[in-house]
Amino acid sequence: MKKDLHDLIYTIWIDKKKAMLLRDEPKGTHHFEVMHNEAGERERFKGETTNKTGILGKTKDRQPQAQHKENQELLHWVKEISHKLRYAHTVHILGSGTVRHLLQNEIEQNKELLNITITNSACRKLTAEEFQERSREMMAQ
């Protein structure tokens, strides 16, 4: 009998700095993984105002460029996480903020992940033990 690789159920808690993944396999085994965003902290600007420098009589604001760089690094990190879901059947996404929506959009746009059932719900920051307990509760439903 052939093993069906698309029976995996993933629960993911994600924010801008960290993601926790729990993979449940049909045999009842669990695999827990923590991923950290390597992009680093957001650069803070002095007084959170624009940092303009004069170039040939014009001003150039560097803050939008830094924000664009941060957004691109975040999208790259979300894509790394979505590649780990290649054989998923169901994905439960937990987290706060907009990163969980970015992950959901990335999964929905990926052709390899077309027939995946996705649930997305807001959740406060969880410890690893709380996350594993919550994901097991979600699997039991």
C-alpha cells in the first residue's frame, strides 16, 4: 500500500520574529519546530521622523527604502515557512498581526498547495508548551 504524503496536519503560530510549527502525522507522531526570523530587528529612526539628506538640491527620504527592505525580508521568511508545508492536508494558522495573513496569502497563491484546508485565527503570544497544548486541542475537534 502506498503512503499518501498529503495526510499531514500543520499548526503554525507566527509573528514577525518567530514561528512555531507542529506537524501531526497519521500514525500519531508529532514533530515540533521553532524558526527564528534571521532578518533582524526593525531599524529605529531617531525620533521616528524622516532622515532626509540633500542631494543636488533635492531631499531623499531613506525611511521608505528601509521599510521596503523590511517587507521584502518578511515575505522571504514567510515563503521559507510555506515551503515546509509541501505535503500538508490541513493548516491551522495562529498568531497576531498581519504576518499570519501574509502566510495564508502565500499558501493560497502557491500552486503546490492548492487543495489545502486553511484556518486562520487570532491568538496571543504563546509559549512552546501552550502552543503544543492548543494545537492538540484543535486536532481533537
